Amino acid sequence: EKKDAMELLKGMGRKAMQTIVRMKGGKKISAKNYFGHRSNKMDIYLENMVKKEIRGMGLALITEEQPEKALSKAENGTLILDPLDGSKNYEAGYPAYSFAIAWADREKPRLSDVKANLVLDLATGTEYSSIKGKGFFINSKRMRAKTSERPNPLIGGDFGKSAAAAKVFPRLAEFAYMRMLGASTLDMAFLAAGALDAY
């Protein structure tokens, strides 16, 4: 079941990669999403691709761009989707944006219900995935947890325009190096891969 779900996620990832390479005009702003943030055409196009792929498959979909109440009865679980994480990076040509999708085995999932996930780096084609109980993979190769620690940790974060940033950054500067990639799913993948020490 988890293996089949991963194949579905990877298939949609491949289509997302083909789309980002071929589609022109994807950086144009299309509308505002559910949260009132700007959506570009690529956001919408990738989300609609997923909706089309799963129609009639018995999967619910949680997404931020154009959520629908139900695409079908969710007897086969729920997909959680960010079609283009790092939209502003994509629009600017900064190579840090991803297609992120996960499968949970129930209709109204909690984090512990997620059984398979995929973060596809759309700028490089690198595939980060995990299956609950089976481990973390980069391009289908199983990775091991990092056991060593850097003397000056490399920490990723995403504070946006919050007042907390002014307090947090000076503290981090005392013992760590800070990175703000602008695509949280990639930051979390880099953490799992050992490229970051914390996020």
C-alpha cells in the first residue's frame, strides 16, 4: 500500500518536472490562494495536474491554492500538496523551489498518519522521499542519519517579516550560520539529508 502510494507520488513528480521545463508563462500571477497569498500560473497548473491525476481514485486532497471540498470519497486516504513551494524563488529565477506531496492513510490526517512523502527539487531534479518505517531516500538511494556534528551548526529557517526574526538572528549569530532558502520543504529535505543541522 505504501509502495503503491510512493509510485503514485513519484509519477506526479515526474509530470511536475516535465511541466516546469516545458511550460512558458508560468511565472505570471494568476490569482490569490486560499490564504490570500499570490498564486502564479505554475502553482495552479501543477495543482490542477494532481487533481486530474487522482480524480476517481478515492483520495482526498489538502492543498493551499484552490482547495475543493472533495474530489471523491476518501476511502484510499488523503494527499497533502504544495504544488510549488518557493513560488517567489521560481518567479525570480532563484533555483530553490519544489513540488511537495505526501500521502496519509486516512481522510482527516494528523502528521503521524503520513506514510509516504516526496519533495522534488524542481531546479535540479533531485528527489527526496521517505516511507514510514522504511527510511529516507535521495534519488531512490537509502540514506543514513548523520551522526557527527559541526562545531558551528548550519541552521535553516524561514521567519518572513516577523518580529521574532530580529530577536532570533542575533542569538543564532553567536554559535551558528543561518540560511533562509525560501522553500521550507527543501529545507526539511536538506535537514534529513544532513546538509543542515537544524531547521
